[in-house]
Amino acid sequence: MIARVGSGAGGGDRRPRPGLRRSLATVALVGLLAACGHAQANGRSHITVDVTIHHSAFDPGSFEFDAGTTVTFVIHNTDPIAHEFIVGGPALQYHIEHTAHPKHDGSVPGQISIPPGTTRTTTYTFTQATRNDGDMEFACHIFGHYKYGMHGPITVTE
């Protein structure tokens, strides 16, 4: 690049100023990093979590996420029987446990049926923090499975 010195349409010195460019680049980089840090601080992310069902038990048996996190659960059912993976609060869990319901085809976020020996996915966004134990959980509601202990807590933090 050839630098031209002299007065032109705008007048003044037109020599390149590497210090100014470096300063502008630094400001832009700092702004970008601040934006990224802010997004992470608010828990706005998308993660994938593997869950295994074996001997009618979930592994892992509990979860903790930041509010604002979208989670894709990849559920591997290694059992020879069908299971469900239902994410929700007490009212939803009670409703599904105590009413007849069809198989969950994945059209509702956080609700999926998993046939024996298969893997299915469901995605759920945790929009607000839980305040008490039991505010959010995952469970299987195939007859008798919830009572057998096939459920676990989800803690959502600010």
C-alpha cells in the first residue's frame, strides 16, 4: 500500500496510523469477548447430554443446568423393554403418571418414548431456575416404573 501525504478533499494528514487501527481492532475484540462472556454468564448455550437406561435406571441419575440452557438429551435404552424420558415439573409428571397417554413421539420438547435397544433424542430449554427440590425432574411413566424409582431431579441455577 502506498501512503499519500498531503491535503485532499478532507484536508489534513493522510498517513496511515497503525496505532489507531490496532486500537480499533482491540476495542472490537474486547466488545466481542464481552458479548460472549455475557451469553455464557446467562447460561445461554446448547449442550448435548448422553443418558443410558440400564436395568430400569437412568445414568446419570440427576442433572444440573444453568437457566437458559438448551439441552439435547440422547437417550440410549439398553433394556429389553420400552421406557420414557419425560422432563417437567410436578404437575406434568403427576398428569402423565395418572392418566392414559399415547407414546411420546418427540413432538413435545422433553418428552420421548424409547423402544427397547434403541436411541432417541429430545431437546428441552430450561428457561428458569428451580427454587426447591422437586421443581423439575425427568421420569419414566411406563406402568410401575416411576414407583420403582425411575426418576431423578433436575436443578436449574440462575
